[in-house]
Amino acid sequence: MTDRILMCAPHHYDVDYVINPWMEGNIHRSSRDRAEAQWNQLYEVLKTHAEVVLVEPQKGWPDMVFAANAGLVLGDQCVLSRFFHPERQGEEPHFQKWFEDNGFTVHTLPESLPFEGAGDALIDRAGHWVWAGYGFRSELDSHAYLAKWLDVEVVSLRLVDNRFYHLDTCFCPLKDGYLMYYPPAFDDYSNRLIEMRVPEDKRIVIEEVDAINFACNTVNVDRVVVMNKASEALTKALGDRGFKVVETPLTEFLKAGGAAKCLTLKVNEARQATPQSSTIESRTILMEGHLLDSGLVNRALDTIVAGGGSFQVLSFDLGKQRQDSSRAEVKVSAPDDSVMGDIMGQLVDLGAVTMPDEEAAISAALEGVVQDGVAPDDFYVTTIYPTEVCVDRQWLRVEGQRMDGAIAITQDKGQSVAKCKLLRDLLEGEEVVVGSKGIHTIRTAPSLKKKMDDFSFMGAGVSSERRVELVVDQIAWDLRQIRDRGGKVVVTAGPVVIHTGGSEHLKNLIRGGYVHALLGGNAIAVHDIEQSMKGTSLGMDMKRGVSVHGGHRHHLQAINTVRRHGSIAKTVEAGVLKSGVMYECVKNNIPFSLAGSIRDDGPLPDTKMDLLEAQADYARLIEGADLILMLSTMLHSIGVGNMTPAGVKMVCVDINPAVVTKLSDRGSVESTGVVTDVGLFLSLLVQKLGKLTGQYAQV
Ligand code: ARG
């Protein structure tokens, strides 16, 4: 069967606007005469190999010359284009008329669903599918319509280089299953798809020089390939595979971003395909909260695109006032189920939830634990945010929320219970949530918002020196409030607190009733006790700032003394330890937990060298905390951060901005970083609290 090719004469062709990078700088720069001549030459060449039919060009629609964008034809069915840019939308009725006059059944897409015809959809010459591009002009969701209307399998490829904005600018299926293409124009996933479908010996990979001469924009009739220009290497590569290259210059059309293939549309595509469907998946998600302030929508949309999917914002309700929360409905599409799974996993962590009407169908997937302490491969990893899972069509709130855990579903008196569990605590036979379906993380629960408001001016940020005082004011105010309403403040502190002279102030905070648990390592206790007993901190005289003769032994002597008495509390009881942070804890019944590490001297008898035990102890003391004050300890602060659910305020003070950033990067609005000397911070804080209670330095 002779190929029948549709073309449109360039009588009204010009570069009138810029809708692709090739048109930039070329407005009205093309010569109509030369364009006519080049077009005629192409027309003559094609007529020797195929039948050419014409559609009437229309004044005011200069790009209509690019007939490839009229629609996609298979058999007697045609999917009409819906142009992305208004500049070309006026071409649609003219093409539609031609298709109808010529006996095609014309399918039209929903108005908001762009698809640019054979520019973005190419029928594989040997295979039984349509390759379809998305990313710039055509919307991924249009591919599902192609599959349905043309009853053919659609393989979606994502374009990532805007110079190659249409699939036919960088991808050209050829006779006998060959494929000429430019791989860098596609994302990795698409490249893998191509490699899976086309055997290596059939792939003709072109170089950038040929790509920018639009070599892929080729009209292939049998063994002849007609193109603007081919390098010697490409001519040879094609020749070796039995293809004859016919060059015909189309430089005037390159100025509008098109060449040979763009100027044509094959309208007698035989249906040889076995009916198939596409694998495209779509889901509608809902996001609610302070979407703009928090940048969450941007992140969600970026996540979708970076993950290889595409989106349509169905609605976006901003609210009327600053304090109103906003609401967005977004349709997410992905080329297949596994890509959708990855994208949804990330979206769920950003607080997205599947639309209510779809929820019924979306119960979380569960998989049984087959070995104690080991989760199924695809287990859902928890975040710090309150989370709900849908089990048997019922949403359950996850208990014991923390990050980096798994969600175990257990039965309690005939009821399903969802618990956040560490891997090591999983038991054989328990069911664990896998994948990302049926999970909802709550980013802005009312309680979180409330806390955010009274802490608002600090936001989630790192304060510079100038802001330290303001921040201290706010923290002092908060400590007062929490103390007075019987709340809970946990302090995690490193030995730097002692070296920088902060112990005096920390002692005052404990005495004043502002601290309800203390977490740290062996070192803070050792240095505090050394200072109380010997007046030095790691051998330095704390008053004079000079090292003391034989001082390097002091901390070991302190450890030794406590070891003799059996514990810190017993050393206090014996009247041997008479002051300091640890002394105040014992005297004021403030529970403390010391977690050991590889570098510990001693250790003190109180230090837990079994780290699992120490983690459990920390977790117990953090429970119910309203605020956690993290003072110069990266190790213990991050450890504590990992165990703490969203909604607990965290104030991280460290001279090293990296530590502070790391903690505030949890992304929760309640964490505040203060980059400053911890001794200075504590002294300011105590002073401020003193003012609040009307007593200087007495808190
Ligand atoms: N200026 C036209 C546009 O940007 C060029 C179209 C090229 N056509 C194609 N099938 N690649 O829409």
C-alpha cells in the first residue's frame, strides 16, 4: 500500500510568536520565498515515494504548515489535537474539517487536556503500540484516551530537554523495527522503556549535531529516509542498515522548530495492532493546610514531575485571609503502577491524601512479618507527622508516632490497632503496612497550628546572632507558660554546656522547676561532677580559664569516686557530691538518662552502655513533652529528634550552624534553631526568666 501523506502549503507561514526555543530570536526572520521553495522541494521528493494530499492553509495560523500536529490517525480513527498554546488552537477546526471530510471518525479530547497529534505520538513500525511523548506539549493523561479510542497500547515517554519539545523532534521509528533517536532528550525511566522494547541492534542512537539538525524529524517511506540534513556518520549508520538518506534543506522551518516530519502527517496508518490498553494510572489527591506559606504545593508538584509523573491542578482554593488554610485537588498521573507507587509514597509524606471518593477503594496494603525484627521489603517508613492508615475501610490513628518506624496492625479485643514500631520490635505474624496506599499524614492538625501560632515569630528557621535575644524572650515566655500549666520540658545537653560556664544557669533552671527530664551522655555528667568536685572541667580551671597541674586526671578521679558509691544519687546521698547539674537533678527528683558511647571513659555507673536500653529510656522520658531544649549536642539531639513526633516544640542551640540546620530540617514548623554559644544562651535565658518572675538571676 502506498503511503498517503497530508501536507499544508506554507502560504501563510511565518515565525510570529515564540512557543519553543527555536523560535526565539527568529520572529519574522524567515523568508517566505525560501520557505516556499524548500517546502516545494520536500513535496516533490515525497511525491516520488508516496501520495501527497493537501489541506488548505489558513491565514492567521502560520504554524498550520506543520501538519504532523493535526492529530493522530490509526485506521479510520483520528484523535484531533488540542494545542497547548493558544497561538495554535485556532488550527483545530480546520484540521477537524479535513479529517471529517475525508471519512475519519474524529475524537476530541476534554478541553483542558493538551495533546499535539503525531508530533507527540508515533506508531511503532514493527511493534503493536504507539509511542507517546509528554512533558512539554501533550499531557500524560491524554495518552489514556489514545489507548481507549484507538484501541492500542500506548507507551509513554517523558521529554526533558525543551529543544526537543515534541516526540518527533528526537525519536523516529523506522521500517522493520528500527528506531533512530536521541537518548538525552528523555528521562532515565523512558530510556529504560525504549531499551526494553527495541533490541540494541535495532537502535540507531544519534549525536547532538544531528539532533539539532532535526535528523530525527524524518519522513520514512519504506527504505528511504527524507530529512533536512545528516552527518556523514549518520548517513553511514543508516546506510549500513539498508536505509537511503535523501537530504532536502528545511532551514526556514527549523526557525519555527520543525522540519520534514513535522511538515507531514501519514493518514493511512494501517491498523496492525493487537488491541491493548495503556498502563497509565491516575489518582486524585487532596492537600490541605498552609500550602503556600509552607511551600508544600510546590514541593508536591516538583515531586510528581521529578518522579516521572505528570499532574493537573483540578482546583486550588486559597482561602480569603492570611490565616485561612488552602486546599488543592491535584490529579496525578504516572506511566505505570510502580512509578505511581513511588510518587504517592513521597506525596503522602507531604501530607497528601487520596480523594475521599477514592478512599473506599484504597485500604492500606498489609504484609505479614515472617521474621522477628525484620519488616517486609516495601514497608512504609513513618515520619514525625501524625498518621492515619485505612484498614478495612476504617481510618486508624497510628499510636506512638515517630520517624523511621514501620506501622504494625495488631488486634486488640477484636479491634484493629495501628502502632508505630521500630524494626527491631516487629514480631513474627504481625501485619505491616506496605506501599503508600491508604496512608494519610497530617501536616497541620489543629493542635499543631495552635502551637505554631504562639511560637510564630520564630518560625522554622535558624536565628542569627542579632535575633538570639528575641528568640530567648520567646523561649523564656514559653518555659514559663509550660511550667505554670504543669507541662513538660525535656533538656538534652552536651558537655559544652559545662565548658562554656552554662552549668550555673542550667542548675537554676532545674531549681526553678523549668526542667522535667535531662538527657545526655556520660560526658556531661562526668564534666559536671568534675567541676563540682575539683573546680575544673576536663582539667581546666573554670574560674581562671587556665589548665591546672595534673588536671587531666580530674575527670577520671570524679568517675572513680562515683563508681565507689555505686551511682550519682548515692554519691549525693553520701554528701560527697554537693553541687552541680546532676546534684540538682537528684535533689529535685528530676529523672535523667545517660546514654553511653564508644568514647566514654569510665563510664559512670548510671550510664547505659546497652544502647537499645538507652533508646528505650530516652523514649520513655520524652513521652508527653511539650518542649525539648537541645543544648550543644549533635548526637543526643538528633537521637531525640528521631524519636519525637511532630507537634513537640524543639529548640536547638549550638555554635555549629550545621547541627542547628540539621535539626530544623525535619521540616516541622515547631523546631527552632539558635546558632550561638550555649553558655551565653543559658545566661540570657535565666536572666529573662528572672525578669519575668520579677527576680533578677533568681528564676
Ligand atoms: N512552531 C511549531 C510549534 O512550536 C513547530 C511545530 C513542529 N511540529 C512538530 N511536529 N514537531 O508548535
